[in-house]
Amino acid sequence: MESTRKKLITLLADAKDSFISGQRLSDELSISRAAIWKHMKALEQEGYEIEAVSRKGYRIVSFPEEMSVNTIQWDLRTVWLGQKMYYRNQVDSTQSIAHQLARDGAVHGTVVVADEQVKGRGRLHRPWHSQKGKGIWMSIILRPNIEPQRAPQLTLASAVAITRMLKSVCHVDAKIKWPNDIFLHNRKLAGILTEMQAEQDLIEYVIIGMGINVNQNQTDIPDSLTEIATSLKLETGETFKRETLIQSILKELEVIYDQYIQQGFSAVKSHWEEAAYRMGETITVKTRNQKWDALLVGIQDDGALIVEDQTQNRRVLYSAEIDWKRGKEE
């Protein structure tokens, strides 16, 4: 159910430059005129510029530059995903906060967003550089009624949601690099970290962490990562409003998740393979005792990578070191 504050912002935003009387707002929200005034003062403290004119009412002059729950939620067009949201200016990691919230009973679809992470992490506990105001650092709490072994499918679904957002909002054709990265022009743009609390046959909760580089300049990228990492701003020359991107990701993920729960993994799988990095190309696979060239042909329902070796035998990879550059200069 929408909060009163969110409904108020929506009413003011939909009116654009027109005034809305205090009485109309009072009637629409079923609260007193005094309560309306208190909400307006609270919005001003959050950075909204509100104009109040006697006998005309209120209107929003400008929205805050700083991100907040209200700035994300007021145009969020989802049914359940992100309707409960937490925002923090600085955190160690949104994953850590999401784990604590989940243990405390946070509802399915709860979202944690931070402006900055000081101990952001990716897969295999690798550090993730999460500068203040530059990217999307977000964790999503899900409580799916599926078997624990199916949890990796949610990583694949989340990757599809991000690439759909990037295509529809940013007009870029990003690719999904197995198992959990988003690439644009052969450089890493985003990463996904999926963590789970489960018993043998029951998932208690899954947390999907997303880190997306949005408005970083070249000087924001550490020297050690300049050849492998990028941002939307570096690739397009544009500065993006992060709230808009978050709203789109959550909308896309809600649609994909609902389809996945109702219809199974087949729809997600086909979308993932359409956006797969190096699909149909040659890569080099390194296992403990072998190194060999293979053709990337798809994924299994459990998220494992399917490749075809030089004898045209198909092999399934659950873990392997892959040289993704193989064949790009050929």
C-alpha cells in the first residue's frame, strides 16, 4: 500500500506546474490540512522546493538532487518490488543490511539502496568500488517458494532485467558475461551478487545485490581497472538520473520474476542467451588439469554454462576459469 508521503508527491508531480489546493490534497489523502502542511515541511527538509500560495495551494518547483526513498518511489511503477525500501547515505555494504533486515522478517520485495558503499563486495569476496553518488548500489530481498538449487536462476533473471533497462532507458546493447557480470563494449559495467539463507529443501530468503557504474568519469576508475571497467557516462557521454534507472530495473525484474515463478525458467533462459556475451564465439576454458578452446552455445536450466569442444562434444561447466578474450583478435 502506498504511503501518504508517496501519494502526496505523486499528486504534486502529476500536476506539473499547476497548484493543487490544500483542501483537495486533504480530501485525496484523507488527512487534515495541518497534516498536509507538516508533510510539505518534511519534503522541504528532504530537498524538495515547494511553493505555497494563499488561495492557490501548493506546487513542486524542483525535486531534490540527493537520492532518497521518496525520489525513487514516487514514480516507481511496480506492484510489490521496492514498495518497502530503505535508503542510506553510506553503508559498509547493502548486502549486509539486507541480510539483517531479512533475518528480522523483512517482506518479500524489500529493497536496500545506498549512495555509497565503503566495503562493497562482489563474487568471491572481491572488492567493488562504490563511489558516492556515482552508481547504483542496491540489494533486493526475495522469498521465493522454490528449491535451493534453483537460486542461481535468480542471478540470470536479474541480469536480464539489467540489460533490458539498459536497452530501454539508456539505449545501449549490454551483454551478460557468465555467471554474473554485465559488459558494455568489452568492459565490465555491472555485477550481480546472489546470496541465500536456506535449509536442505527450503529457501528462507535470497538477496540479489547489484552494483552498476553509472556516472563515473575516467578519473573515478582505479588505475588497476581502467582496461576492464567502465561506466554508462564513459560509454555514452551522458549523465543519468540514478532514480530513473532503479525504477526501470525494479519494474523489469518484477515482470521477469513473476513470469519465472508462474511459467518456469524457459523464458528467462531464452532472454539470457539472446544477451549472452560471446555467444556462438570461441573462448578458452581452463580447468584444473586442462586448457582448451570451446564454442559457447548456451546455459542449462541450473545456470551452468554449455560449451562445445573441438570434437563437437558438448560439455557443461559449473566452475572454470575462462579466457573471454580468446578469438576477439582473430
